[in-house]
Amino acid sequence: MAVLQPAPVASNPNGRRIITFGTFDLFHMGHVNILRRAKALGDWLIVGVSSDELNDRKKGHKPYFSIEERLAIIGDSRAVDEVFVEDALELKGDYIQQYRADVLVMGDDWAGRFDQFAPLCEVVYLPRTPEISSTQIVTVVRAGSSAA
């Protein structure tokens, strides 16, 4: 799969490099917030989007949108400078090194789970946007469709 690289607006690929990861299915305001706040920590934001297979392994189901669609959605965000497919959770350290990340950003629901990468880069856990998640959206939609 080719890496999508949107044209940077005012970014510096050689400045402070931020990396984050996620499924980014059913893109919502929580995703926008974390991407904006992650980008504010540096000059170049790199996002690893979980492959369909990885999401199936970690959540027990494939995302609604395909990996190609999710790469396009995330790659089109103004905050994002570079996207790639994350194939395995065990490769996070390799991705941090490959993309020369200075900071790993994750949601605070993962607090402490990625501290082992502190020798490679700074690890920051940002608060999630309250009361919004793809899982919550799916639950509400399913409840609404079964009531109809």
C-alpha cells in the first residue's frame, strides 16, 4: 500500500515529529480534536491507521470504512502531514524509529500502556473528547435502526 502524503501547508518535516495511531473509523469530532492537539505539539504529524486485519484482531471486527478510505480521510485532514498503514501493534517501536518520531501521542484511555517507548521518544497521553467514540456512534445507530 502506498503512503499518502498530503502537501504540507506550513509544516517542517525536519522539525519536531509527532506520531499517533488509530483505527479512525466513522471519523468524528473526537478524531479531529486529537489530530489537532497532536499537531500542536510539533511541526510534522504522522498518523498510523490500523489495517483492517489489525482492527479485526484487536476489536473483533473490521472497520466500516476500508483501509483505503480511512487513509484518504485521515490524509485529507489539515493537521496531518503523512499517513501509513499500521499492520501490527507490536511494531509501534519500529514505526517510531522508521518515521523518526520525537513524540508518540495517544488518547488517555491508553495511559501507561506505551510508556516502554519513552527511551525512543517522548510519550504523551491526551484526554479524549468526552462522550464521543466510534463505538458509541455504532451503538446509537444500531439502537435507532432496530427501533424503526
